[in-house]
Amino acid sequence: MVQGYRRSSAPKMSYDYESYTEPLAASSNMEFSDKSVRMGFIRKVYLILMAQLAVTFGMVAVFNLSTEVKLYFGHNPAYFYVALVGTIVCIIALSCCGNLRRRTPHNFIFLGLFTVFEGFVLGTAAATFTSYEILMAVGITLVVVLSLTIFAFQTKFDFTTCRMFVFVSIIVLFMFGLLAMIIRNEILSIVYSCIGALLFSFYLVFDTQMLVGGSHKYSISPEEYVFAALTLYLDVINIFMYILSIIGHSRS
């Protein structure tokens, strides 16, 4: 008796090409969407930053070039302390209140007030320097900021992994600043200004990579465009102030 071959009951393998191409297309579209959102976020942040810097350095120019403004606010120091308090209040509100800095137009109002207050404080401080020294500090700051921004976009090293260093170094810099204020030594002040300029240069690279996102370990949410602009603005302003301080100390 010849036993017949038994037909296999296993289902035939069929290839549904659409089921493979659709997920790939969806993934590609999602990746493109994420990149477009991130690029729009970056453009928005830098537009806000440019507006802040224009207001700030415009006020610095007014304080430095107008003798009447310099004398008036020099004889009325109450304005300086009001602006200083306003700066602290605005930066605490924007840094600690997430709902505030994500709600329009409240976030722009507080950021605008902070920029004006900071411009006033910076203009008052820069009024003791000559126009040549301020222009020199602005030029050096521009070169440093542009160079470090290009470096942050191009480098393969992920600086966002250095969050603990950022936290520790700002505390050390603050304590060093208190020491320099107490001792009041010229060399110590120059060293402090140099360290401050170097650290805020590092912070600029760190914050720029947080802004870029992508393959970096940590990134800023696209909803936090005001906070991102605020951090970059503070980095640039601090670099400028420390460079201006170095120029001032070298003069004396």
C-alpha cells in the first residue's frame, strides 16, 4: 500500500508590501516633522534673542553716549535699584513658573520687562567705561559668541551630559566672586573675570546644544522658546560683562 503525500495545512507566506512601506513612510514623515518643528523653534529663539540684544545694547549706547542721561541717572540711584529688583523678580518668575513662561502673551511681557531692566542695569554699569572699551568688548563678544555657536552646532561631543559640572561651577564662581569682593585685589579680580568669561563660554555651548536637541542626551522642549532665549541671552550678556571687566582692569 502506497501511502499518499499529505498536504501541509500550514498557511502560505504572503508579502504585503504596503504593510512594510506605510510604517517607513510614517516614520520618515514623523522624523521630517520633528526636524521642521525643531528648526522653527531654533529660528524663533534666535529672533527673540536678537531683539533682546538690540534693546540691551541700544540702552548701553544711550547711557554711554548721552551725557545728560548719564548724569541724571547718576544723581538718582533709586532707578538703578528698582531696575535691579525688577530684573531679579522677572528672572525668578520666568525660571520657576513653567506655566507663566509658556503662556502667551504673559511670557513675552515678563521677558520684555526683564530685558529692559537688564539693559538699564547694564547701561548704568557700562557708563563708567569709554566708548572705545565698550566697542572693543562688543567686538570680542561677537567673535566669541559666533565661534562658539558654530562649534556647538558642528561638534560631535555632547556637552549636555555635563549638567553636574554646570551646577557645581556656577556655585564655585559665585563663591569666588564673593571672595574677590571682600579682598579687592586687582589680580584676583582679573582672574575672576577670566574664569567667569570662560565658564559662560562653556555655558553658551551647553545651552546651544540643549536648544539644538537631536542626538544630544538632553534638549529643551519647543514649548520653552522663552526660557531658551533667556538662557542664551544671559550667557551672551555675562560673556560681554566679564570681557568688559577684563578690559577695564587692564586699563587701570
